[in-house]
Amino acid sequence: MLGRFYRDMAVARRIDRDASNLQRQGQLALWVPSHGQEGAQVGSAYAARPQDHIFPSYREHVVGMIRGLDLVRILALLRGVTLGGWNPEENGNFHLYTLVLASQTLHATGYAMGLQFDGATATGDPEKDAAVMVYYGDGSTSQGDASEALVFASSYQTPEVFFIQNNQWAISVPVERQSRSPLSRRGGGFGMPGHRIDGNDVLASYAVTREGLENARAGGGPTLIEALTYRIGAHTTADDPTKYRTQDEVDYWIARDPITRYRAYLESRGVSAEWFDGVDAEAADISSDVRKRALALEAPDRSVMFEHVYSEPHPLMTEQFAWLDNYENSFEDGVA
């Protein structure tokens, strides 16, 4: 597993770089970088078991990969060639991305309550008992939905881990302007354990998240984890972080890069340079394959968006599809 941690962080970093380039080339409408947050994501993802359910925000690409999601599905969303996402049940119980800040905390808590009602947790069977983990950022903690989710999670003692990636910036708003105290203290305020960890230490992320999930599956209730990390890149490719933060700050965190730190640890345990070279080559191959398949994606037929609104044909959908058809044909006829 120690090698897998490094390998998946390296793959995530390479895909992140190449996807950002695709956006600059006009092949993606947007990309959401995870550069710098790989340690928090990889460690926590490996702490989950197959029966657990993961509710991401919009930056947990490598978590999806670890759960079995083909990353082309994420690029398809941001390329605008899909009218949906993916079936969580077929992709490691990795649920859909959401751009609505903190809404996933409510989805996760509701799902965790459902596990309780179905008797799918706290039965004493570690192979079947399930838990839920929800990812969100420091900016999302300021949303009312996040607090509401914590209230219900504490009240119902849901089998759940709230994993906050504190990357120091909510787009251009620094975390110290959002909270006067560590975000981990909010756990105690809502009646659940709260832990603050070094999110750039993949081993710490794994260990603390594993403990929280095991406690959740055993009926011990929810846990909140604040992973201190840093967004090295932009919030998205539509953002220019040089407008609101200094290079000295970025350099401080680059010196604490999770991949560089973990490589030094593995080297101290005798891992050879040849092994790292092999990982880099594999990461390049995987990213190249994802890139090629993403560029080959074709947009679905426009009729699909009308076919899945009602279970049976509906006159309103027929009318709207006819309007769209006439509208698009008007461009071909030179009328519009």
C-alpha cells in the first residue's frame, strides 16, 4: 500500500497538469486542479472500504480513480459532452460531483441516515457494515448546509466522516477571514470528535480517516477531520491566484509538497530511483490514455435531454424538442 499511495498521487498530479493544458487549448470548458492536495485525498480514500459511500465536491478526482471511476467521465463533464455523470453503484459508490457548495454534506448525511434505517451499519460485521465520507473545503464550512448536516449527523449519530480539506483559500478569501478558530473545533461544537491533521502527510490522512470510518461503522457516530493542506494551483482554470496571494506564501507550501515529502520518506526506506522513474512513466502513459479518450468523445444526441424527464413520452417534452429543432435549423437556413 505504501507504493500505491505514491503511485496514485503521481498519477493525479500528471493528469491534473495535462487536463489544465487541455483547458488552455480550448478542449475543456473548465478544469478544477487538485495540485497540492493529493496527500489528503489519497490517504483518506484508501481508508474507505468497498461498501462505504463517498460524496465528493468537485476536486476529488483521484478519490474517484481509487474508487474505480474512469477519469474520462470527469473530463466528459468538463468537456460538455455528457448530459449526466455516472452511476455511483457501478463506480465504487463514488457519488456525483456538485458545484453547489456544501450541498453534498446534506446528501451524505441523508444517505448515512438511510444506512441506519436499512440496518446496513453497526451490525458487528466489518465486511458489511458501511459508512459515509463527505469531502468539502474550508469555504464550504461557511455555508448553512454544512452546519445543518452537522446538526442532523450529531442528532442521529450517523455513520459518517466529514473530511474538510482546508486549502487556505475559498477562491480569493483566506481561511482566517472565514473562521476565528480552527475548523476542527466545530466538531466539538456539534457534539462529535474533531481532529486536525497535516493534510500533506498521506500516512496521517490514512490513519486518522481510517479510525474515523471504523468508529462510524461500529455505531460510534460521526467524526469531523480538518486536513491542513494548500491549493498550489488556481481555484479553477478561470481563476488567477496571483491577484490575491503572494509567491512567498506559495513557495512556503511548495516546500511542503505531499509528493516530495512522501518520496523522501520512501527513499529513506530504500526505494530506488528506478522505481520512481517507473511510476513517472506509468503516470505519463495513464494520463496520455485519458487525454486521448477524452478528445475522442462525441456529444450525445440532443434528444437525450428530453427523453429522461418523464417515464413516458410527454407532450411538453415533444413541444420543447420541436422548438429546439426549429431553432437550430434556423441557423443552417441563415434565418437567425
